[in-house]
Amino acid sequence: FTEMPTDNFVESSFWNFDALFQPQQHPARDQHDTFFLQDPAEAPELPAGYTAKVKKVHSQGGYGSQGYKYEWRLEEARRNLLRTHTTSASARVLYQLARQEKFSPVKYFSIDRVFRNESLDATHLAEFHQVEGVVADRGLTLGHLMGTLRQFFTKLGITQLRFKPAYNPYTEPSMEVFSYHKGLKKWVEVGNSGVFRP
Amino acid sequence: DEEFNELCFEFGLELDEITSEKDIISKEKGEEKAKGASDTVLYKIDVPANRYDLLCLEGLVRGLQVFKERINLPRYEKIIPAQGEGQRLIITEETVQVRPHAVAAVLRNINFTKERYDSFIDLQEKLHQNICRRRALVAIGTHDLDTISGPFTFTAKAPSEIKFKPLNQSQEYTASQIMDLYRTDSHLRHYLHLIENKPLYPVIYDSNGVVLSMPPIINGDHTKISVNTRNVFVECTGTDITKAKIVLDIIVTMFSEYCEKPFSVEAAEVVYPNGKTHIYPELAYRKEKVKPELINKKIGISETPSSLAKLLTRMCLKSHVTGNGNNIEIEIPPTRADIIHACDIVEDAAIAYGYNNIQMTIPKTYTIANQLPLNKLTELLRLDLAAAGFTEALTFALCSQEDIADKLGMDISATKAVRIANPKTAEFQVARTTLLPGLLKTIAANRKMPLPLKLFEISDIVVKDPNTDVGARNYRHFCAVYYNKSPGFEIIHGLLDRVMQLLEVPPNEENGYTIKATEGSAFFPGRCAEIFAKGQSIGKLGVLHPDVITKFELTMPCSALEINIEPFV
């Protein structure tokens, strides 16, 4: 797995949400969960052609999808924030991959800081780190995803795994990964995953 | 309980907690208050954000029963009344300014019991919070049809012209008075701002001028429904027509179960300002065709087309095999507004198959792994700095304004810091432009540890930069501090030399590094130097000014070094 560049804490809503098919009215974009920036408040530059495609998919659909059918606003996508997940870096990297002349399969990873606007308590911090992995190739299946996750967690010493259906705006199917914690004597969530929507 | 937990897990729901009313009150208010509360077991279930049809008990049970193949998915029918007999909702053009869209339907001859009634009210609240985005996009109103007579008018009027008795109040109020009345209400005050400053407020009247409701704030008392209500008029108003339609569909499909003719909904006609009419609810059934190979391929299983069709039917997506057995036709019911692409169908097939039944395989993709050069450099430096006797720290990237400016003797405008618009506490006002405050705060929290305290951190700082596409960028900084009875400038200087040695940068001016004496607001005058390498200034080192030390609540002398390591990648 090759390491992705993630050295930008400041991200635009476009890369953090819109390019990942998260609708502009989604609660996570609310003031409560995201750190929006006062200064610089807006991203000066967004990729023009790609932005137009994202707008169309949200408002009208495309690539086989019905879309969300709402009015997509550019100002909302320009709003700067502190990234809420490293998937925004994955989105940038996949965009670069798409612009290559010839497709080559890739495996990417990153481990870096993300920010969520939450009150601090025993299990929540406003800043924490995420480990992220992306595999892109022809003919990948849900079984491959599960296999990769199983290998990854085995290397961390976690072997008892179960997968549960979940929901992410940008992946379908999505799975939450659960592992049995011998100390707590129950299944705890150790990860989230999914196959990116076409 | 175990069985139900398993079922939820398989289906994609999370059984959060098994509790009872008594337990809940005990936890919140103490055991005394819980006496007499119900002991019946309550399940708290977490429903995914895109499944509006599982938000009420009726929908949840229906979904699970179809999943377990105990019942067949009901067919929701729209009954269009004979000409002139149906209900009509007329929208006037004034609403365009404040809340343009409205849809309506009727639940005829419905049978409520206390539980069903509570569930009905509960679903409206849940939908309000979820898809309606706290009533901003859509607001739901349900009315006892027998207390009013159509045709109904949805219009907008000045606040002073609207007067009615709101739900559960004893007298009439004008709209402006209602705003004041609910300003302190813990529940409703959050919605007042949606229409408060508009010149006209939305309002729905019946043909006799009785107010049904003033969306999105409150319904009229006159039309309130009770356990004895037999005919319900449902209306949804809002700013997003797609969502209004979905919300209406969900409410009527869920509760039409209790109508005399189960799962049948009486349609209503909506008349637009331009004269066009539309029948609601839409209750659209959409047909999609998906190839079985696609589903098998995407999941990594190999099921026959007929077994795939059976799996999908279990997920409320009625399917059957068509063509020469090489295609599956799926009917998407109005309750599944979350199905917008073939991949949604693939996911449902996988869920029905059982995620944990899928064979795990490794992708045969061959790739060469690479580490990001910046991170590789950071890792190498980390190990050697620890070997030099310094301890690594990991601190927060967000801090208060004083931390990076006032406490270091600088003005905030000179720092080019990135500022947060909505911090929850003062501790998260800006993103750090230097690693120094983090390390000093770490020392302040560890004063009881034996001296000397030698800390370092290699991490990102954030500054505004007009040259990037978002307007800011990260720089990888390395910072070290030495805290002891004597400042130890020579130790910090020695550390710099060691780092340069590791980076293979010679100590000369032409192609290496030099240090020049300088003044720094955070440093002791005469004990500060600027470090130059690769043709640019990369940082400073020196003894910290006593003011800085005091402001961070420290008592001993301290020397510090901070450089940008990106030029060395």
C-alpha cells in the first residue's frame, strides 16, 4: 500500500463532502459536527470540470443514479473546514488517478489527524487520528474488501471479526467491522468500510 | 434478546441498549423517582440515517417480517375519489416567498389505539429531525378531517392577520403573539427562526376559515387528532418538494395499515397558483432491471437468478426473473426512497445473503508500496531524537488565540493563523502556527516529573497561504524544548547540530546551515538565533523569555528550537 499525501488539515467542503456524495443538507455538515473556518472562509479554487459533474450528480443524478434531486449550491461547496475524515484525501488521490491516461490499479493508505466539533469526554476527542486504506482495480468485490480487512486486523492481533451492514453517503454496500473484546465481553466496532458508489 | 440482537446485526440495525422505562428514570433522576414506572422491556434501536421507513415500530416490524419471510410485502394502494369528492389543497402564490411546496393525502377510517397514536406522533417527530432537517425543509401536519371541511387553502399572510388557538392552548393568539408565547418553550423555540423574520407567515385554512396550522411552528387546536379520530388529513409543507413527497409517502404507507381497507390511501388534489393540479401521494413504484451477474460479481458470490430475486424480495424489493433467466426485474416500493442506484440494490442483496456468509478473498492486485517521503523523513528523525535522550509528545493541533500570539509576545495578525468559526470552547479557536505552545503546555502538566524535561514533537502546523486551492497549508515542523534549572542553550544548540548531521547538511554558509544572532519576541534578548539552510530561514532557537515561561505557568528556565523540516525532504 502506498502512502497518500494527507498534509492538509484545512479542506474545502467540496473535497470533504460534495465529491463524496454527501448531500449539502446532511446533518454532519451542520455546525455541530464540523469545524468551519472563519478565515480563510472559502476555498478560492475548485476543479471546474469536476465541480460541474458533482453538481449534476447531486441534483439530477448520473452514472446510473437517481441523485438526490435538490438544488446544489457552489457557495456551500466552497466553505472551508477542518477535515472530518481522511477520505477527503482519498477523494483527491482518486481524482488524480482518474485523470491519468491509462488506468493502473492502486492501493493507498494514510494515517493522519482529523477534526470533529464534539465535546470532549472519556471516549471522544475533538482531534483524533484515522487509518484509511483504498484499493482500486477492476473486478473487486465485497468479498475482497472483507478479506483485506481480515488480513489487516489479523496483523494487529484482532482475529474474531464480524461484518454488519451500515450506511455511508459515499459507499454502497457499506460495512461496519466488529471484533469481540475479551475484556469487555462484547462485540465492539473497530472500523467502517465500503465499496465506493459508482 | 440474543436472537433479536443477532437479527438486528444481520439486517443492519444496531441494538443500542436493552432497558426499561424504570431503568431510564433511575439513571437520570435516581431510584426514588423511578418507583411506579413501567418495567416492560424497551429496546433502543439505532436506525441508519437513510432508512426513513424503519423509523417507526410499524415500519421496522414490517421490514423485519418480510426479511424473515413471515409476511409478504404489502402493496400500497392509492384510491382516487370520484370527481368532486376528494379533498383539495389550493396553494396561493404568496407562499412562494416563504414556503412554496405542499402535498397532502387522507387516511380514511383509521383505527387508533393509544400505542398506535403515540407511534404516529413519534414518527412525525423523528421525520422532522431526520429528513426534514428540523422542519426547515419539510413540516408535517396531521388533522382530524371530521372537524374541518375542504377545500383547504395554503397561503401566506402578515403575522398580525393570522389568529387562532394553537394546539393545547386555551385562547386565541395572533401569529406575532404565538412567536412570543413559544420563545421559551424548550421544544418549539428552535423552529421560530424559520419564519420569524419573513414579511408573511405560511398558514393553512379550511373553507370556513378555521386554521389547520401555521407551519412549521404549530397546528391549530381545533383540528387536533386523538385516539378516537377516524379520518386524518395529512399535509406536508416545505422548501424541498422531493423531500416533502418522500415524507408524505412514508407517513401514509406506514399507518395505512390501520385503515379499514389496509394499506390504502385516499388521494388528495393539490392545486398550484398557475392552475395546474397534481394528485398526491405519489406512491410511485419504480422498476429497475439489474443483471444477476452484476450482483454476483460485485459481492463475490454466485447465486442463481431466482435465488437472487428471492433475496431481494426479502428486503422489500419485490423481484422476479425475466428475459431468458438472465435479467432480474425489481420493483422499488415508495418506502425505499434510499434506493437510487444499482449499487443500493446490490447492497440489499448482500444483506439478505448475510455479509458474514460471503467468502473472504484477497484482491489479486499487484502494486509496489511506497512511503510518502515527508513521512519517511519524520519517522527517521523521530527515532534518532529519542536516541538523543528527548521524549516525544503528541499535542493538539487546535489551540486558543493567546497560545500562539499573546503568550509568545506576538500580535495575532502577524501569525497568519487559520481561525475556526464555531469553536465549542476557547481552547479550539485557531489552528496552531507553531508547536511550541503545545510542548510548553505539556511541561506545565508534568511539573512533578524529575528534571531536566526534554521534549520534542515533529508534526504539522497550519498557516494561511493564498497559493493553495483551499487557502491554507500545513508545514511539517520539528520543535524541541529543554526545561531545567539552567536554560541549557548549549544542549538545544547541540541538538540542532545533531539533526543537521543526520540530515547530512554541513555547517557552512554556501551549501549547509548557519545561525545568526537575532531578536525574537518569545526569546531572551541576546540569546536567540535564526537558522538558515538551503537558502532560506527555517526557524529559530534560543532561551525563552521569562515572560513566556510565566504565561505558560512554568517556573524554570527553558530553551527551545523550532524548524521547518520540509526543505530537507
